[in-house]
Amino acid sequence: MKLILNFWRKLTTPSKAAVGTVLAMGFLGGIIFWGAFNMGMEATNTEEFCSACHAPILKELKETIHYSNRSGVRAICSDCHVPHKWTDKIVRKVQASNEIVAFLMGKISTQEKFEARRKHLAVREWQRMKENDSQECRNCHNFEFMDFSEQGPRSRKQHSTALASGEKTCVDCHKGIAHQLPDMSDVPGW
Amino acid sequence: MSTLEYVIWHILGYTAIPFIFLVGFIGVAGVSVWALSFTSDKKK
Amino acid sequence: MRKLLAVLLAAGTLFSVSAQSTETAVIENVNNGGVASLRGITELDTTRKADELKRVIKDRSPIDRDYVYQPPLVPHQTRHYEVSLNANKCLSCHSWKYAGEMGATKISVTHYQSREGEVLSDVSPRRYFCLQCHVTQADASPLIENDFKRVDSLR
């Protein structure tokens, strides 16, 4: 308590240092803090970090087009599951405290538990993506710049009708593009 | 997620943003005060 | 010491000479005698340059059948289309429920029959795993030239 009062006194009394010195310290300190904070945030967005708990999911991902493909342009966990806008990103990171609790409770600590919970987790993500109009897909796959003449007949047909009209969003048809599917018996379209 | 969950996470998330700025400021201020105590603001 | 070295050298040269004579005999057994195979006409001890990798054709119009009960070929790629107990991606377009909406070929009624011929209300388990009979096509020429012709009714 004394430390806090001492600190407060220090902050509210003039310093003997030059104005420039104090300002420079604040400016540099702010830059370093902001850089370190965001570096830490990005470290929690890497494949290595996510797969520390979600290793079976990374194994499933390895066969998919988002992991390895012709051009080498790929997506990692955070590209699809963490919003890109900073404010939404912070909200999602605060929500991740829920996942820490689930980890401590061992909710998906074995393959069997994971398989049992897969449907629940998938449905949450599908709903989230449907609500934000598959924004994470559109961060890379921009519909406005899709060249239909480069697509096959099936893609051309579906993208120019259901997707163009806004009737469907990416995730409505492209479920399972990155992970294995849960029990799809009561999912529309399956 | 349900509406309640949405509201809870967004309230917590949006309050976290100024909280981060505050903690950052206090951190930088603490380091600066400590650094200045060695040079300009030496206790005689 | 010097005598021992001399003896060892002599023995060494003798061995190397005899080894060479057996080597030439081994080389002669490698000739393929002019017989061509899918490997081409290369000798057994040479490595032929590998063929180009073939790619599956992404999407094309349906392919006509070559014989009456042929499971139709898949004219599009099926990369990572899951067919498991949890989900059957093929049926999400080709089942009777969705074929009209997706503009896809319906699976035939044979897929709804059990082994005894009784008609079931959904796809028979014996026909559930599509890719056991239906295959995709790579963009490649036939390995062996042949003059197979379809019957008149399918040409």
C-alpha cells in the first residue's frame, strides 16, 4: 500500500528531468509496450500454440488444401478462427479464457472425448461464421474479385447464384473444408 | 452462442481494451519513474 | 614384418583379380533381352526417368459409360471429400434429396437395394462408400493401346 502511495506521489510531482526526457521515455515505453503486447497476441495465434492442446485437429488439417496446396498460399488456425479486426480479436482472446478452463477440466483431453464433443464445437463455429457472413473466409477469398471463368462449372454455378444473392454464405456449403466432420445427420444440406 | 453468452463476452472484451491501455500506461510509468530515480530525481 | 607385408600384398592382388572376373559375369545377366514392359525397354540395372505426375481433372461434363453396369466415372476432383460414418460428401449433392437443387446426377435406385433386392428407405450400407466403385479420372493417356469399342446401344 505504501508502495502505491509512493508511486502516486512520484507521478503527481514535477520531475527534475527535462520535458523532452520524460516525453521520450513515455513515447519509447509506449512503443515497446504496444509491440510486446501485440507480439504476445500473435504468438497465441500460431499453429504451434494452438496445436499444443488441439494436436489431433492439426493432424486432420494436414490432408487439406488450406494446409498444403499448389501455390503454397495457406491458412493457419488463427486465419479462420480469430477475427482480424483488432477489437473483435481482443473480444475473442478474452473469450479464450473459457478454453483455458475447458483445458483444465480436461474436456477434450482424449481422442474419445474430442470425438464426443466435436459436434458441439463445430456447431458453435458454423453459427459464428454464418453470423459474420464467413468474414474469415472473405479475408482471403474476396467474392468481388472471383474470376468465374477460371472456376469449374460446379463452382461457377453455385457461386454465381446462391453466394452472389447472399442467400448462402461460404460456410453453408464448405463445411469440412479444413477439418473432419462431426455427425452430420441433422445438419441442413447433408 | 446464445445472446447471453454474446453479451457477456462482448462486455468483458470491450472493457478489456481500456484496461490494457491503463495497465500499459502504469507499466511504462513505473519503469520510467524507476529509471528517473537513478538520474534526475535522485533523493539527496 | 616385411615378409608379412609382401605375403599380404600378393594375396590382395590375387583376390582383386578373381573378383573382377565374377563382376563381368553379373553384368551379362542384366540384359532384358529386348522385352518391353510398362517400364519401357530399359535395362534392369539402369533407372529410367520418372514419368510426369498426373493430375485429376478438376471439373468436366459427365463421362458416358463404356458398359451397361459400369459405375459412372467421377468427372470432377474429390480431394478431401469426406465419406465416413459421420458424413458423406458425395451424397450432399448426389442424393435424391439434393440432386435437383445442386444440378447433379442422382444415384440410381440400385443404391437403395439390399443384397436380397429389397428396397430400403435410404442408401443401402453396401453402397454407402462411393469411392470403392466410382473413381476420378486423371489427365493421362491409356497405358496400353487398345481398340475396345462400346456396344452399339452405348456409342
